[in-house]
Amino acid sequence: MHSWQLSGIDHQPFEALFETSDDALAAQGIVRRRAGDSGGFPCRVSLTDAPAGAELLLLPYRHLATHSPYRASGPIFVQRGATRCVLPAGVVPAYVHRRLISVRAYDSADFMLSGLVCQGTEVAAHLDRLFADATVAFVQLHNAGHGCFSCQVDRAGNQQS
């Protein structure tokens, strides 16, 4: 049995942004986009690639809001109307399988314990190994090619919001 599960980020902070003008979004460093036919627009809320034509926001997101040296932010896509997805234990979404992924394990003080890059199809095996170590508090996945935050992985039943 897998001891970990992936979760998307909370959708609520982004809902009002979709009703904001493009100029007001630009002033915040946010860009409105439409998903293309070839994919490549993974929503960090729904944990899916947005379908062609879907409205998305590309915006900066602080994915590790900590006082450790590993504090970090980066660009993410959020799809209009998406709600937070928490996957069952042991499930890796299809959009992760299709990408080269950076897997970063952290302890409870938000210090990185391990970092590796692998094919998305190998992520589950690495998560099993990482979460077998009791000092691993959480893992973050990043799309290795662009370095974008992908999603949080927590011990099953301990999802962060």
C-alpha cells in the first residue's frame, strides 16, 4: 500500500482573478492564456492538462513559503473553473507520466533531503522509496524542463491546503 498522495493547490485564491481585466492581471505579473491543441498546459489545481481552448492564468506561485533557504516560487497554470484535486493514495496523474519530473524531498523544517530527475512513469517508485524514510515530511514535483512547480506529495491523509 502506498503511503503518499498527490494534491493540487487550493482553487479559491484564484477564482476572482479570472474576472479581472488583462491589464490589471498584467500589473500583478499574471497572463491569461488559452490551452492549445498539443497540450502542455498542466493545471496545478485539477492536476490535469487543460483541454484545448480552456482559459488559464499563468502566474507566479509561492510553492514553498518557508523561512528556510529553500523558499521558492515559480510559474503555474490555473484553469478557469477547476477545483482542488486530491488523488487517492498511490495515484500519479497522467500529465506527470508524460513529463520529465524533478522530485524533491523535504524534512519537517523545509530543508531538502533529496533531489532527482526521472521520467514521470518512474515517479511512483521514487515516492515509495522516499516516503519509506521517516524523515521525509513531504515531496514536491516540478516539471524538469521548465522548472515549474507541479504538485505537492504528502503522506496519505496529511494533505496541505
